[in-house]
Amino acid sequence: MKKSINSSKRAALYMAEGGLIAALYVVLTMLVNAVGLANYPIQLRLSEALCILPVFTPAAIPGLFLGCLLSNLLSGCIWQDVIFGSLATLIGAAATFLIGKVCRERPKLCGLVAGIPAVLANTLIMPPVLKFAYMLPGNVWYFFLTVGIGELLSAWLLGLVLFTALYPRREKIFRAYRI
């Protein structure tokens, strides 16, 4: 009987953590979207800093995916952006979780590399969407550069700041994975 209580408590915490991460992703994206920096060639989504969270909890993987999907829908992105942008976030989140499992005992290294999967996934996937789906002026290499710089600033640099702030408090904040 006790095992099923722990399983249902774990499932509830997992869904709550994932839902909170999704909601936070949407709110941060909508704030940045208000000043025009959430979409198109020049992007600085503050919400991408959350892409380091799978290091701490696997609930961040569906949370980030759902948050990105909802953000893209709410900000009026075309269907290709909704699908491929959300998949880029999902790929980055899953890879970040794996990095967290590998370098859990080395927090400094983990903090430095945790943002890289989100940077790579978005930098490789989004430029063709900007060029061929949105048909924006400019070449695809320009979009690789602009998306890459935006991701380095938001997912890697801000993600590193967030990782550094959360790491000492991780046991108190992220509970679903340990129960």
C-alpha cells in the first residue's frame, strides 16, 4: 500500500513541477514577446534559460516542450515554427537531462555544459524555419548566427546563472525525482 502512495505522490509532484515549468516558460516568453524579441531572426527568449532545468528534474522535459509549444501558439507563430521550435526544445531538454545524469558529481562542469544542447538544437533547427517557412530576407547563415548568438546568451549564459543560483537549493526545489 505504501508503494502506491509514493507512486501517486511522485506522479503528482512530477506533473506539478512540469506544469510550473511550462507556465514559467510561457510567461517569460510572452514578456519578451511584448518587446519583439521572442521570435524571428533576432531572438532573446529569457525562457530558454529554463532549458538547464532537466539537470535537476526529468519533469522539466515535458514542461519545457509544452511551454514552448504554448508560447509559439500564443505568440502567433506559423505551424512549422510551432512544430520544429517545440521539437528543438524537446531535443535540447532530453539531451540536457542526459548530461545531468553523466556529470551529476561535477557541478561546475555540469553548469558549464548544461545549456549547450538547447543552443545546438535551436541553432541547427530554427534557421531553416526562419528562411524557408517565414521566407524572411537574408540567408540561412545569417539566421544560424543570429539564433546561435541569442541562444548562447539566453540558454547558455542565463542558464548558467540560473544553474548557479538553483544548484545549492536543488534538494528543496525539485522533489518529484527523489521520492
